Amino acid sequence: MKIIALIISLSAVAMVAGCAVKTSGVKKVGPDTYTVSADHVNASTAKASVLDQAGAYCANQGKELLVTKTLKRQQMKYFYDVTFLCLDKGDPRLVSPEYETTVEPR
């Protein structure tokens, strides 16, 4: 009975570890321009992860987030890449954001 409980516990740990979101971390690609990517078996989780990281990164600088481009790719997992700007509050570019979404075929 203890062996079965151990196997179930180890299986649960492996499943949780396998479901972790893998991220690149925020990378600077230009003046006030950054990118971050993540992959996960769940599309919503991957997308939320990159948007949360981008928002937190800008907020830590006291700036506002403006997403300029998103890339979504699905293979075994969902991959999201977001390019964004960290802009000062009141920046005119924050009024009407337009961004490009790219979906790569499988």
C-alpha cells in the first residue's frame, strides 16, 4: 500500500512539473522595446504568462505597457511571443494601441 501511495505521489509531482510555464524572461530589443516568450500545454496559460510578465516589467519602471506584436505558434505546446513598449503615462501612443498578431501554421 505504501508503494502505491509513493507511486501516485511521484506521478502527481511529475505531472505538475511537466505543466510549468517555460519563459524566456524579458529581453530588451530596442529603445523602450522588449520581448518575452512562453510555452505551455494550455494556450491561455502561455498567453497570460507573457502578458503578466510584460505588465509587471513596465510597472516596475513606473511605466505603462503597450503590446505591439504577438506571435502564437502551436506544436506540441502553445508558444506565445510578445513584443511590447514601456511608455510613460500620458504618452500619446497609449491612446489607441494597434498591434499585429501572427499565427504560425503547424
